[in-house]
Amino acid sequence: MSTTPSTTIITNLKNVTPPTANTLEDAATDGIDMAGMLALVLSKADELKVCLTLIVASTDSADPNLATLNDVLASLT
């Protein structure tokens, strides 16, 4: 199983294009509000940015997690 770094996932989310007509039709058939769900994902990414900013501000510089947190945060800016 391959993994994708969170920074790549967030960067890709920021570059999402509107879904095709076929995607919208298939989603509607399954009762999914595709446009609404994409908007929700992007708003949650913004919420994640706020939370990470608070965490990073309180993380000790010697904490090994700080570099990872900063990398993810940088991908959100």
C-alpha cells in the first residue's frame, strides 16, 4: 500500500477543479452533493490550518514533531 504525504494531499486539494457533468450526475444519483462536499473539504483544510498554527505556536523547538507540523502548515498557506 502506497502512502501520499499530507502536504501533497493538501496541495492537491487547493488545485481541485470543478467536477465534470458525469461526476455531478453520478454523485446526484447516489444522493451526494459533490459541489457542497468539495466546499466542505476546502473549509476543513482552512480549519486545519488554524488548528495547526495554534499547535505549532505551543510546540517546543526541540520536539521532533515540529518539523512535520511546520511542513503540513506550509502546504496550507
